[in-house]
Amino acid sequence: MSIHVGIDVGGTFTDAVAIADGRAVRGKAFSTKDVTTGISGALEVLRSRLDLDESAFFDNISRFVLGNTIVTNAVDERKFAPIGLLTTAGFRDCLRISRSARGSARDPHDLLPRADILARADIREITERVDADGHILVPIKEDDIRAAVEDLLAGGAEAIAVCFLWSFRNAAHEQAVADYLDKHHPDLPYSTSSALTPVYREYERMVTTTLDAAVKPIVSSHFSQLANDLRHRGLRCPVQIMQVHGGFLSVEETSKAPIAMFNSGPVGGVTGARLVGNSLGWNKILTADMGGTSLDAAAIVDGEFRVSPRAMVGEWPTSLTAVDIESIGAGGGSIAWVDERGVLRVGPHSAGSTPGPACYGRGGEHPTVTDATLTMGLLNPDYYLGGTVELDAHSAEAAIAHHVGTPLGVPTDRAAQGIYRLTVAQMANALRKITVNRGHDPREFAMIAFGGACGLFAAAIGEHVGVRSVVIPRNAAVFSAYGLMHADSIYSIVQTSPWDFGAPASDLERTFSRLQQRALDWFEAEGVPEDRREVIREADMKFSGQIFEVTTRLPATTFTDADKDALRQRFIEDYESEFGLGTAWTEAEILLINARVRATGFSDVQAVTHQVDDSREVTTTRREIIDPTTAERVEVDVHRDIFHASAPISGPCVLEEPDTTIFVPRGATLRVAADHLLIELGAQ
């Protein structure tokens, strides 16, 4: 027997999927602050459902992929390890100066500076200077390195970040610091910008480097505990960690740049959605992943998800390359509240798994989205997570009445429906940001909705944004964990290498050749077979005078002067795809700023041949609910084991699966398609 396991650690639940000899099983456990306990709980559910003893279960696992929230939680909660930063003399305040805020706030008093990653007192300047061409103007002195490092360590620093002004052009001075640390403090974690992200824009590069250093001590302790626990229990295969760029790396590679684990769980869901979209023949897909804490949305066009070269990590802009995911605090555990203006709000704060929603009976007193759906009758209090968790409807109603209904002067039923409708509106706005704001018409897309809470909202979200087809995958409640198993190993390398079309192609080719050799070395180190390798060359380009770039794929594996016209035309097409036809500034000079090589090792994942007992039949009961659209109390059909339905089912109705519940509104039709649930919303 060979078992493949995917684990997604969320803010409320830890989701798990295992494929064993073509049979897929899934499980959930409450997430825990120490992460490891929640993972162990989810693995225990898988082991029990596969009917194996612990020794046989772990001994037969041949693939183990993990998406986790260790880094995400540290960033969101700003719980960083104490660190020190070394930077070029005169640039101590780069982080504090930041970039001017430009957001939705109309009142300048609301344009607050970003939070400090570290205190100004923990930044040391070193006299050194490299010019824009990489020439050393002022050599660095080891005595200066020693004085700065020892001073920071005496102040309690547990890691060191190093970011000098022009180190992406010449890394010699940062390497001198690294050599000193390796020699005198071999166990001290450190991050250098030239190794992590050798690109221009010193602010984003410094943010990325300091964040990486700030999470290294945290990640090290977590993974050490997890790896030891799993090895002790008999796991023999390596643990692979999902990255923000859409692929996984080994634990060893991940430990070199742990900041790349930010949002690693949601990336798994996007990967899984791409597989489902391909199986259905769709080339334009929106993803909506709603769990207990947030909704994560992404767009997939022609089989590829959008990748941003300047990813936001929490509130900070970085130089990381990441899957473009729009996240908002709208999940099942998001707290509903009334602000000082008497306006209903939902999120961004979440009740999490502890204390959780009021209906969990774990100490939560504030109403959440889950409490609202329970009050509306959409959730069955006796069948939550297949009946393993009993919900308290009275506590949910009392929390909504006290915190929302009474302040607004409306009945509890109306307050619950208001929470539902506001949640839908917020999630629909997130999907508009990745479509309308990116130049796409959402009506041209289909939507794949997953996550334990999304089934109750998917159709309503689809109606808001204008999509006509919504798919709920069979394993929707643990879909990100499923997607993690199907991710490929990816190694991405980027280097700022200014070039324009008047320069010889050979200059650019030398840069790409160096990066590509590093990719080939990585393939060998990871043991990726030659028939599962792919190398893609990309470039960040812009018109002269512009600030930011658009990423364009190079037209050939070896770049020559004959390829210049094709590259120019491809960039113009990509630019107008982003900003609209006719927006390209074709008379301006085109500049290439960053060269990037993306190496992919394609995974060999088991196919799922069966997931359920085919002898089961659809069962139907009746239940009174509050219709989310009309706010009227109506009696609707409640179906179970709907995957065995042979004929379409019309809404309104509720579908109950062991780990998710789905609402089909009036006027919509549901049918089983390619082993998934397809909701057709009709003409918009």
C-alpha cells in the first residue's frame, strides 16, 4: 500500500486528505496554537478511516505535503522573534519612511504608518558602499561587522537580517557578514537580501529580508518538533512544504527562506481548482475558499494562476513572487458586530477554533457567521461535521440578539439574515478585485467554491459577481489539502539585471544561463527525474518612465538577437491584457528589469478511483429555513448523499454532506458533473 497525505492547517480547522491505492479519505481536527497537536489530530482521523494501526499507517506514507499557518499567523498577529538589522550607513530609517500609503481611506488621519517589524534601536548602520554598477566604493571592515553583530546579540536579538543598498549588484559585503556569522555564531539564524531576493527597490527588499529573519526562529522550533514527532511515529518519507509561489520545497530548502510559506494553505486550493477546471474543460476560473477565518480568492486563466512579483505579506509590500490571492476576513468564525456609527460589520476579527462561535459551546460569546447560518436554519445542529460536533442553536440566537439585533433594533431572524447578506457582499467584492480590477469580465468565468463554510454562500456569491456556473468539489471541505498533494515542486530564482533592446541579446542570455544553471543544480539536489523537469524564463519589463513592471515569458529557451521582436510583441500583449487594449506606450523604450527562472519538478500523484460507497442512496427530509434572499421562513428539501443523484435538483434546497453544507437558491439547478456538484445559476 502507498499512501499520499496532504495537510492544510487553517485558522479554525486542520484539514487532511489521504489517497491510499486509489481510495480517498478525508478528515478534520480543530487547529491548535502549537500546530503539531492539530496535525496529529487530523492524521489520527485519516488513520482511523483507513482502518490501519499507527505503525502501518506511517510506514506506508510515501508522500507528505503540508500547508501551514505558522508564518501567516506570525505575520498577521505581528508576533515576531526579536531580531537585529544591519544596513548601509545612512539608510537606518528606510523601513520607517516606507512608501506613501494610498488606499481607500478618505480621511488622512486614517492613513496610519505600517507597524514596525523591529524597533529602530535594533537597527545598526555599517559603513560600506557599492555603486549601482556593483563597484565597491567603500570596503566593509570586519571590525565594524563584529561590533554591530555583538551589540545586537547583547540586546537580545535571536536572528540577524542583512540588507545593504546595492547588494543585488554585488553581494560581497553581505557575504562578508554571512561569513562572520557562520564562523563566530554558527547556530544563529540570519537572512541576507542578496541570497533571499536580489532585486532592486531597497524598501521591499529590506521588508522581505527582515520578515524572513523575524520568522526563522519561530519556524525552526515548530518544524523541529513536528519532524521529530512524525519520525518517532514512523514516518519515513520527507515532509514537503507548500510555498507562496505555487509549488512545494523540502523542509531543508524551506528553512532557508521561511517567509515563502506565507499563505501556503490557500495556494494548495488554487492548485486543486486548476485540476478541477481542466477536467471540466474550463479555461477561466474563479476560486473562492471560505474556511473558518477568511475567504481567499484567485483567478485562473488558460490553466495558469496569476503570479504577482511584488506580493503583499500582511500589511507589508515585499519583493516575493507569489500566487495572486485576495484575502479578506470573512469566514465561518468571523465575528459580527455593530460599530460606533450603528452600522453592521462582519470581520476581520475571528473567533477561531478557541473559543470559537457561540454555538460551539467552547466559551465564545460573540456572534459569528456560523451562528448566523445556524439561526437561519441552514445548518443542522445535529449534523455538523457529520454529527461529531453538536451545535447550540440557543447560544447562537442569544449572541446575535444581544450583540446585533438589540443594537440595531431588529428581530434576531433579520439580524442573522443581515449578517449573511453582508458576508456575501464582502466576498463578492474580493472576487471583483481579481477580475474587474485586473481587466477581466467576471461573467466570462466559472467559479469553483470550496472550504468548509463556502457551500452555504457559493451560489449567492456567484449571483453577485455574475458567474453562471458554480462547482462544489466532492472534497470541498478539505479541498486545499487535496490540492497540496497535487502541487509540483517549484524553485524560483530572480535577479535584477537591467537590459534594453539596444543591448546585445548575449548580455541577457548570460544572466539567464547563470540562473538556469542554479535551477539545474536544484533539480539534481532534489532528485527530480529529467522527464519531469520544466524550466521557464520570465522577465519583469516596463516602458521607460513607468514605476512598476509586468511579467512576460521569454519566447525561447536560448535568447538571441532574432528573438527581440517576439519578446517586444509579447510584452505589449501582456501589458494590454493587464491594462486594456490600446494602453501600451509603444513609442516609448522598453526596459527589462528583472530576470527570473522558474524550475518545476512535476509530481507523480495517485489517481483517485473511488471515494464513496456506491450502495448509498439519496435521502430527503424537510426543514424550515430563513431564505437568505427574501428573509421569509420557508420549508425546503434537505438532501443527503447527493452525489448519487441521477437527475437535476431545483432550488431552494439544502444539501448536507458530513463535512460541509450547501445551499441552492430559488431559480438555480444542481446536478452531479465529473464527480462534483455543479450549480447552474441561469441567465444573469
